[in-house]
Amino acid sequence: MIVTALDQPPPELERRTGWTIKPEGACRGEVCVPLRSPFDVRDLALRLRMPLVGDDQLEVWALGPEADGHVLRSAELPDIVLPDRHGRPFSLRSLRGTKVFMIAWASW
């Protein structure tokens, strides 16, 4: 979910995750996880094991779902076919067994 303030619980937190912020901490059902005071989304993410990425300069962050351990289930790349610089289809799987350095870019 998108977070625009680190010092306030995200408005969609309960609807999206089932966690509610109470004086006891973050609570879901009978389980409460203590949080530091004053509230900080970074502390919430750490204690609930939710990935948090963002840009401090733009003041926007993304809080991911709970992850008990590694977020990726595997490091296997799905079969992706993209156009090469000449517009012909190129399968990334054809590079299997070689070291690959990928750069991704988006205009936004």
C-alpha cells in the first residue's frame, strides 16, 4: 500500500492487512505487537516483517505484505521474451548459464 506519512498509520492498514493500531500496538484479533511511541511506519514494518521501500525526498513509500523470511519464493526467472534493439523477439532464457547484468528503467 502507498504511504505518504511515516508518523501516521496508513489509512488502508486494517482493510488491507487486518492489523489495527491501538494503544497496545499493532493488533489483529487477540494478537498485539508492541510498537514504539510515537508511531513510525518504519517500526511497524520492522516488527510485522513487512517490506518498506520509498523515496525520502519525494515523501512516498510502499509498504508490502507480511513476509516471514525471504520475500522471493525462488530466484528462477520466468520465461520472458522482449524485443531486442532491432525489434526482434529475444528470449532471456537464451542467456541461461551466463552472467547477466540487467538495467530496468521507467519514465515515471
